[in-house]
Amino acid sequence: MCRVALLVKLHLHGTAQAELEAFGDFDRPDLYFEFHADIYPEHTGSLVPFSLRLLHAELPQHSGGHHESLDRLYNLLHACRKIESSLDMSLSEDSSNIQLSATEPSAAQTLWRSRSVQVTYAIANCLVGLKDFCLAVSVFESLLDLDPDRKVHLLCGIGRIYLQLGNITAAITTFSEVDAITGPEQKAIVNLHLGLVQVALANYREGQKLFQEVLQLQPDNAV
């Protein structure tokens, strides 16, 4: 897995895809613990780590295959939610009726919910790469409930998408919501996005003024 991840980091996406083709769709019998019962007698399930499955799903978009990535990502999201459903019914991850300890269900639920959120972010980013901004906004909005701790960053991202769409009114509304839920310590974030709005409105001097205020608050802000 590390090798494939490094190939992606080096933008050698074709080579990375070729490496993963040997594993097919990760559903071969020899990729399950049960196939190696003599080595792993007490383990069940897939040998393929979740991170590799996510990497495999995201990879095609780097070579223009956004639709293939979306297919893989939605399949992965479906699998995550199916496991979540099993855990909610106090079953094991593979839906078998195994008695879990008092701490196991909550720990597993937290893990798989975080994985669902991770895949949802990947879907939204893939849609942005596909320039399907309206659907991307819809997916990012769903994350406001799934990942409330990142609400400010999500709203800022949604507002920037509205700017790309030319929907200045929606962008202003979204950035106003950011302003309403942030404190003085996050004023730089607010001013940065208000500056982008002013630029979009061709009010360049006002935009420059807001950007200069951002630099005073955050001298190392590269944006």
C-alpha cells in the first residue's frame, strides 16, 4: 500500500493503477483471512485495508476517470453504511450474530462513521474535479450534519463554490453564516472570503483592503 500511495504522491497515476490492477476489485477469495485459515485461524474478513480501498476508488479521477471514481466511491460508501447498520443492530461488521463486548459496538460505530464521512468528502471533491458544482454543494451540505466540527471550513468551501458558479448572492449568504458562528480569533477567515466576494463584484480596492487586513492578522497566509 505504501508503494502505491508514494506513486500517487509522485503523480505516477498510471503506474499506481497498473500496480492495483493485479488485485482486481479486492474481492478475490485469496484476499480474505478465511482463505488463509492455517495462518490466521481466528480472523475473518478482508485482508485489504480500508485506506487502500479508498485510494483505489480515488485513483481513476487523477487520469480523467471521474465517473469511474464516483462509481467506486459510492460502492465504498454503501459498504460503510451497510456495516454501520449491522453495528447499530449489535451485530458484527460482517452481519454475523456474534456477541460483542460493551465497548466494541461504540468503538466500531465511531470508526465506520468516520470512514463514511471520509468517503463522502472524497465524493464531494471528485464532483468538484468533475465541475459538477451543484451536486458538490449538495454533498458538502450533507457533511454539515455528519461532520459538525468542521462546519466553518465546510461553509467556506461551499461559499467558494458559489463564487465559481457566479452565484454571488448565495456566496454572501454563506459567508455571512460563517461570520455569525465565528469569533474574533477567526476574523481572518471571514475577511478573506469577504475579500473574494468584493473581487467577484469588481470592487478591487475594497477586496485589497480586506486582504491586507488578513495579512496583518495572518502574515503567513499564502492565499
